[in-house]
Amino acid sequence: MNTTDVTVTVEQLAVWPIDDLDGREARLLVVEVPPGVHAPVHHHDGWQFIYVLAGWSRRRWTASRPSYETGQAWHEHRKQRHLAFGNDGDATARMLVFYLTEPGQPVLSFDGD
């Protein structure tokens, strides 16, 4: 994902088919968001379970803007529209993400894609 000239890194650590959930796969990702980087409006086609390994991030689906620090976790519903997501801190935010989706689906889609 590019936001202006800064890139967010997404490293896929593993992918597994889910035997009892035909047509689904699990992915384990590490996402790094540099300081000051914010993503445009987007959504994820799968379910996400996120744990902050380092730094902090902020996300917004509604008027509230909760932020999460190292050691905190949250989950996101499938196709949840993100009005805002980014790193307002002064250090890179690093998150471990368990992602459940259909095989071959992108990790995220920008609205309008």
C-alpha cells in the first residue's frame, strides 16, 4: 500500500487452508506502518484479528477514533470500511495480523477499486 511516497510493508508469514471451512484460508501477516503514514478509505474482504507488537496505530470506522498501543488487540469484521487508519506516533507501528478470507483475495482494497 502506498500513501504518497511512503510504503506500508505487509509481510506474509504463512498461509493455511481451513479444512472445516471450505473456500477459506488463514494468513498470518506482519504489517509495519511508518510514523505519520495514513491509509486512504479502504476495506478488507476478510476478517482480521490484530495485535500491536510495537508502537501504536489509530483506526476509525465511525466518529470515534480509538487508538491501540503495544500489547493491545482488536478485531475487524469482514468488509468493514475504514474511514481512517494510520500511525500518529513517532516510531514505526508493527502489528501481527491473523487474516481469514477466500484464497486469492487481496489483503485490502481501496474504495473505488
